Amino acid sequence: MPVSPTQGVFIMSTTPTTDEQFMQLVDTFITTANEKAQNMDRNVIGPAMMFAATRFNAYMLAMSTRNVEEFKQQSEPARKYYLEQHEKMMADNFKDFETNFDKYRGN
């Protein structure tokens, strides 16, 4: 998804649900997770995906700052932003699963 630095923190510049490229990438990650779930414990896959996302977000912040001092200064606002986004996405996805529970479970 395209992002733009705002006060040193990467902010989403498009709405995820309307960005086709974003959703295609999400589907790619979910497909990979589902494939891994055939041979791996799902309790390992979810945390691995979260770790990968946080690692990449730290990289995004590093790439948007000029030096380690600026990185340190922007770390807390970035962390708050990413936590807010994660909470919103989690709430949205839980609500979606509530609405489509049987369909998504294949029942």
C-alpha cells in the first residue's frame, strides 16, 4: 500500500479496502499462511506473521528517518500509530468473522 511520511511516521495514504494492490498482497500473505498451516502449527504461523510485520514496520521507520537520533525521536509516535492501526484492523476482522463465521469456516 502506498505510504507517505507524516511527521516522521508512515501513514497509510489510501483506504486499505479500496486499494486493489494492497488487497492482492494481503491475499498473498494469507495464502502463504494457509499453505504453511497444512504442515505447521497455526499457533506458530500467526506470531511469525506479526513478528515479520513489526520487523518490516521498524525498517519502514528507519528508511523514513535521516539518522538514529531521528529514529529514536519518531519511534514512540510510530509505535502508537501501528498499535492503533493493528487494533482497528483486528476489530474489523473479528467483526467480519462474526458476520461470516460459517462461510469462512466452510460450514
